[in-house]
Amino acid sequence: MVSPQRRIEILDALRRGTVPRRGLEAFAVGMERLQTTIDEELKQVASGGSVFKAVRGEYGCGKTFLARWLQDRAQRQGFVRAEVQISETETPLHRLETVYRRLIERLSSAEGDEGVFRTVIDGWFYALEEDVLADGGAAASTPAALLER
């Protein structure tokens, strides 16, 4: 069921002629044939693999809709996401450092918060610390020993 707030967000975006940021599952049709493949690829990535997709098409053919639908599916499976529009002036593709910076700035969590890069890094360090403590026990009880391990 779609909440009243989500309905308003969706309708407002559609009135502006834009793709809603969230809630695409409420009106996405014809995506069933992609779901199985996309979900398998997301499982592959979750287990350490990688997948690359390039989407090309004419203006208005649904590229942004597809990208946001994919982002939504990934986010529901625990991934973070980022969306960057490539443009000649603001984010030129040949300036990879700019593209990377924009991606990091726009990382968002399942709650929709942008700028979660620090949270992701903190989570990785926490998981590393837990692994070291589980393996090292008392040997990693001091900060210096923990860092060394």
C-alpha cells in the first residue's frame, strides 16, 4: 500500500514531468522480465562480484525511470545508491575525479539520506574491528594492538 505522503510525492513529480525519486514500484509495469536477472546480478554483487550496465536511448524513452527503478531494487536489498547526471559543464565524463566526487556526495541510504559516505566507511571499520576482535581475542584488546592486527 502506498502512503498518502508517497502518493503526493509521486503525483507532484509526474505533474512536473519528472521521474519520482521513490515509489516507482507503485506504477512500474513491464519490468517483470528484468526482475529475475537484476536480482541475480545484485546477489552476485553482494557476494563480491561485479556487474556493469550502460543504458542508452533517446530523450523520453525511460532511461531515468529504469535507472531509478534499479536503484530502488538495489536499495531494498541493502545497497547504497548514487545518481549523477553527466553534463559537459557540471560533471563531464572525461573528468573522472569530478564524477567520483559527485558519486560520493550523492550516496544515499535506504532512508533516503544523501551524504552517507562517512556512515558506510564507519560501518566497514566497525566490521573490520569486530573481525579482528573475534580472531584475536585479548591480543587485540589495546588500540595499538587492534590497529596493528
